[in-house]
Amino acid sequence: ADTIRFAMEASYPPFEFVDSSNQIQGFDVDLANAMCKEMQATCTFTNQAFDSLIPSLKFRRFDAVISGMDITPEREKQVSFTNAYYDNSALFIAHSGQFADVAALKGKRVGMQNGTTHQKYLMDKHPEITAVPYDSYQNAVLDLKNGRLDAVFGDTAVVNEWLKQNKNLAAVGDKITDPTYFGTGLGVAVRQNNTELLTKLNDALAKVKADGTYKTLYSKWFQQ
Ligand SMILES: NC(=[NH2+])NCCC[C@H](N)C(=O)O
């Protein structure tokens, strides 16, 4: 059987994270495994820096990236994406009651992960905010909690997870869905000439959606 090597940056629950027994877990892992089952392939998962995922994919260190990654026009110049597997939006969080809206973040330090769509959006659309890049969202949230950051900017589903765990944090402003920056949903990335794998993944995704597996996984990881 084929082996499909997936890569991700696993500090991003519920999409991907490393559990207490050092295993990579999450919605993306379960979804990839479900697609691999359809394709009768063996899947492997590698955890590495988010901003190195696309370069390493192009360099053939693995075959696909599944990492809560937005399908954006800019990334599509470098890689090909499957059909979207999740509808996405972005959200700022801070200590409850500290900032009324995004305008109040002017001159404040806002953390996000290096190489993400959140970073690009902040730098382009909010030059008045100090964007502080992190290797992982986990470290950004730590710095928010210990006061080294004023806010963190990330994907709504992920940010909601932190809000659940930290009752003194809250959303600032509304969800942001700007397709130029946050694309048309999350997708699996493959190399541009790898149409064979792209087709297989799209077929597998369609099957996993049609047979109810997707729905089961969705409610496993995104229940409110
Ligand atoms: N596994 C991760 N750390 N993912 C970060 C993804 C952030 C954002 N959705 C992007 O595509 O840029």
C-alpha cells in the first residue's frame, strides 16, 4: 500500500496537538486517517514549524500538509489545495473587559504564529497594532496570560478552545472572514504537479463527507 507522509505544526488544538504520551492528535489527524483509510494508504505525521511547511513540501520532505491551513490565493501560487474541509474565520482574544473593540488595540502587542494568514492580515490591515510573531500559538497564549502580550489573533475554532480553558480571557470584536487573507476555508496542500494525490485526496474527502465520518469527527472535536 501507499504511504502518504503528512506534516503539520502541532500546537494548534483542536486541529493538531501533541498529547501527554507524545502522540500527534486532533481533527486534522483523524480526518487524514479517515481519508487514508478510503485510499487504502498508510499515513504518517510529522510535526514541524508552521512557516517551514510549504517550503519543505516543495522540497519533497513529505507529501501533504494538513495543518489548519487556509486556502489562500498567495499560497496557491506555490502549492495546490484540496477542496475545503472546514469553514474558517479569525478572532482576537484578550483579558476580559480590557479592550472594547479591535480599534482599542492600537499600539498594543498582539501575538500570532509566524507564517500564518493572521500575521499577514495584521501587518497589512492593522499597521497601528504591534504584531509579535511566535513559533507556536501555545507560547503566544502563555505570554498573553503572563502579561507580555495584550492580545492574541488566531483561528476562531482554536481561540474558542483557549477561551474555554481560560475563563478570564474573552473575544475582542467580531469574527473576521476576509477571503483575500483567510481564503475560502482550510485545505490539504500538496505539490503543484502532484495531481494524482490531489485527486485521490479530493475523492476520499468526498466519501468521508458522504458516509457520515466527517460529521462524527466534527462533533468529536468541535462540540460547543
Ligand atoms: N497548525 C497550525 N499551527 N496552524 C496555523 C494555521 C493558521 C492559519 N489558519 C493559516 O492558515 O495561516
